[in-house]
Amino acid sequence: MGKLSQRSFNVINNSDTTVCFSIRAQPSPAAEMEAITSALAAVQHRSQPWVTAVGAKSSTGSWQPGASSQAGILRSSSALQRQQQQQQRLDPADYQMDVGGYNSSEGAMAAGHQQQQNQRTSTADLDSSAQEDVSLLGDEELATLRQIKRARRDIAADNQLFGTPHFAVFPPEGSVCPHSEQEVIVQFSPDAAQDFEAVAWVELQGAGDRLPLHIKGQGLGAQVIFSYDLLDIGDAFVNTEHQYEVELLNRGKIEAHWMLQPCHTRFGSKFSFTPEAGVLQPAGSQTVHVKLLSDSMGRFEETFQLHLKGSQNPLNLSIKGAVVGPQFSLDVQGLDYGTVSYSFRYSQGITISNTGAIPLSYSWHVLEDADPAAGEFSIMPAKGTVLPYAKQKVQVDFQPQTVQRYALNLVMDIPDVANQAAVLPIKAECAVPLISLAEGGGVLAFGQVYLRHPYTQLFTLVNESKLPAKYEVVLQDQQCQALGIVAATPAAGTVPAKGSCNVTLSLEAARLGRLQLPVYVRIAGSRNKPLQLVADATAVGPSLELAVMPASMPEQVTANEDGSQHAVAASSNATIAAVAAEPSVSSMADVGLQAVKPEHSAGSAARVAAEASFASRAASISRSGSKAQSSKQAAAAGRKGEKASIVGAELPAPQWGASAVVKFDKVQILQPHKQQLHLRNTTP
């Protein structure tokens, strides 16, 4: 294929005259006429819209068929009929023909030439008739008519000699001298690797019938093979490029033009070839690189076809194998949290082991999660990559927010590779333990409390179950806060399993009187009513006590040794008075005047008498000055002893009580007298 091969045969003339021969495509002149008629009919069919358009234009503006065109067609048909009649009048002669030689007469050969001449004449008549009204057409129509005319001329010029796209004879016609021979070469040029067959008809001058010459040939294509027909690649990793090589060998004697046809199947589209086409010289080889990059997993067996130019049978290359994902293993088969307490966090771990030679990308998430926003499951890390032959620890935290049984699935996806590459079941049951108040803890007796003073009491929460619980002391409403403020410390916390928790409750009364304030403790997740206890107290005001302190008595004046005056307090029935002593007569007289001054107010006579008495006393003292001076020391010593006795005496202790009586015994008129009333706060 692609090359020219030839064979030959000889035409031998054993006669004494020159013999003409020709290699014809048809078995007889009648068949040639039929072939010409068919060719002209085909051309006529193509030219019918244009031929019918050549004529007079109708009143509506459309063209009608011209009479000249119809006449030309009739003349062509008449010419063909005359040729057939002339052929029938020819009398065939007696021939003897073989590959070596033949006898002939010139009549038959002349008849053939006459038929061809008549054919050309009829075609020319048809062409001349088609030229009559061409001036009425446009450029496009004229171009089409020229092509039709050219086709008719080719048909008229065709002498109907043998020739096919794959077979040719040289010379197609000629003459053989007497007692000589002529070699005719038959050439075979196949364009495909298949069998070809044709029949040539040898026309000898003077022979009645044409002799058939059967020509057969087989086109041989390039003999190209792969180094192996089946390529088993085994396991290939997903999203990883794998390369393979296959040899293309040309065992033939001609060059091979080859091209690999793309495959559009699921896995076939994941393959690529380099090069995809080329020319392979005889006895040559070509290395074809095969690349596989697949994002899908599964087993496959694909067949790729290599097409050779001129060959109808493609060359097949089969590739089989499997695309697998990263290889990994998990250390658990599922996560079972058991019975868990409401709103407490529980953790379990998963270890991912990458047993493959490529990195492992993963993404964890929980399926069938009714409320993902609740965040009941927390995975750390939820996404990541594990290097080849490495391990990764993943922690799954579970904090239940619903009292129920959990039956979910924890799924690991391999991005861009496989969804749900691993599925782990999750089992858990969420419960709320029963919490109670300690015995007698329903009422907290604060007793008597003072207004706006904080008081504290303890109450105890008891948990007898194996699960911990969370509690919260509910805030008061505004109505209760108007009576008193209750606060818990801590306001929220945890009651351990099989344990208890003490909570301090403080009360600050806002109103006087009996108070019974409710306190509610809510257990997280419990559907029962909150625990209730009562803060019982009686609010009172501050506690005060009174006492009367001794304040004053009539003054007794004494004099110190250094001449200064001081008052000495002496007790009486109800008061203590301070007495001042004067060191000299003059001062004593002044004091005496002041002491008695309130009494002068009774009348001027009494006042005059008192002044006279006081003056006489002063004069008496003045006359006896020396005597008084001598006795002064004795009087001072006596007064000193008196003072010591008075100061050394203990004052009476104040009497404190809820009430006190302020009592004055005997008082001097127009003189101020004082009593001290003391208060003390006995409020704790």
C-alpha cells in the first residue's frame, strides 16, 4: 500500500497485417453508449434548473424553457439513436484471439471510431443549443453553465479506455506489427489494505467481441505491531500520575502513518499518549509514553485503537488495571460513649494510619445530625493530610444537648477521591440524674434579721446517681426583689456523681416583718420542675439602749495649794455638782456673790442685807489677816484631805435600758442644770 506494483501481458500478432488494439472499460460499444448516456443524463439533471431558465420571460417575471434548449436535447437523443442503429448494422467477423495473437478486420475498428465521432457531434450540438440564450443569465448562472459545458466536453472527449483509481494499463491502445508482439503493463496502486478487482476489455481490430481481462490485486498495509498487546498496570493510585511505555514496531517494507484514536469512556479519558500520531519508517520503532491520571476509582480494561493510513483494520492496545485510593486503617470500629450526662463533654479518639505511598487527605463529619448548629460533636482536626506511612490522632468530643438515644454515623471522606471512604457508628444515651435537697433543706430559717443587712445560710444539693449534673439558681422576679434580695454563691455549678454540693444563700431584707421568699434551683436538661426552697426570716429595725449619766450639783469651791481653783463633784440624791474653791477672800466674795445672786432677786432689802453681811465678813477677815494666814495651812490640809475623799469615790454605773427617766431633784431657780442622756446601738 502506498507503492506501485505492476505486471504485464503481451499482445501477439501472428498475422501478416498490422492489428490495432485498445483496452476498453466497457464490454461493448452499446455499453459505452449507455455509459455516455447515463453521464449526460446526470449532467442534464444537474443543469436542469439553468437550462430551463434560458427562454422567454413570462408576464409574471419568471423564465420559461426556451425552444432552442429543448431542440438541443432532442438533437442529442437523435444522435445517440443513430449511433445505436449503426452499431446494429455491423456484422461481426470471425475472430480467434488468445494472449499470443489475433485476427482482425478494419471494419469494426472504423465503426468504433465512427461512434465516438457521432458522440462528440451530439454533445457539441447540445452545447451549441445551450449557448443560445446565455446572455439572459447572471454571473452565477453563467459560471454554473460553464461547469456543465466543461463536464459535457469531458464526456465527449472520453474514449472509454480502461482506467480505475487503482489499476492502469500502458499503453491503453496501439498497434502490433505483423508477426510481432506488444507488451502491455498493468499497474496496481492500492490506497488501502484490502483486495481490489477490476475487468478490462481488450478490443482487437476485426474482432466481434471484446475479450475480458480480469485484474486482481491485494493491497498490503504497513505491518505495525505493539511490543505487547495487553498492558497490565496493576493498581494505580487515584489523583496520582503514572507513566508507562510501549514500543511501536514496523515490521513491513513501507512507512506507516499512524494515529491513536482517543477513547471517551470513563477510564479511557484518563489516559494520554505521547506522541499521539507519527510516521514509522520500515524496520523502525517508536516509543509511546502512556500517562494515567484518574480521579475515579475502580477496575478497568480499556482498548485503544491505532489507525494506520490505508488500513481498515486498526491495531489494538489493551490496558487493564485498577485505580485505588490511599491505603489507610483505623484503630477503632466505632464510637460508643455509653450513658452520658446532659451538657457534659465526653471525648474519644481515632488514630488514622496511612499505609500507602501517597499522602492521605481526609475530612470528617457526622451524618444524620438533626441540628448541626447545636455543635454536639466537635472533631479536631476535622480536616487534614496524613503523610505516607504516618499516623494522625483525631479527637471526637461529644456534648449532648438532648435527652435521647444517639445512633449516628461518623464519616470520613477523601476529598476529590471518594465519599464515605470510612463510616464509624456512634452510639450514646443522654440522661439527667435526679438531684435532691438535703434533709431539712427545704426551708432556710434566717430568724430575726435586721433591715438591709445581709445574712447567709447554706443549703446542700445531693446527687445519688453515677452521672454528674449541672444546676442553676433561678434569678428572682421583680416582685420578690421588692421584699428582699436573695443571691446564691455560686449561682451555677456542678453536682458530682455520688456526691453533694453546698450553695451559700444570702438574704438582705428590704421590708420589715415576716419574709418567706421562694428560691428555685433548675437542673440542666431535666424535664421535672425546679427544686424549691424557702428563705424564712423576720426583718426588724436597729436596736438602741438609753442611759442617764450624772451631770451637775451645787458647786463647792475649793482652792489648790498653788492658788488655782477647781471644782469637786459631789453626789446628791439625783445629781453630781461641781464645786469650785477660791484661794483668796476676794475670790470667795465673788463666788459668794454669784452663788447668792439668784437669791437677791427677791428684793432690794434682802440684797442690801446680804451685801452688808458680806462686807462685814470681809472686814472681819481683813482685821484678822494674820490669824487667817496662820491658820491657812491647817485649812488647806483639811481641804486636801476632803478633796481626796471626794475624788476617790466611785461614780455610779449607768443603767442601760430600752427606756430612761431623766429626773432633777432640788434645783436652784434661774440656774441651768444638766442631765446627760446617752444612746448606744446594740445591733450586731
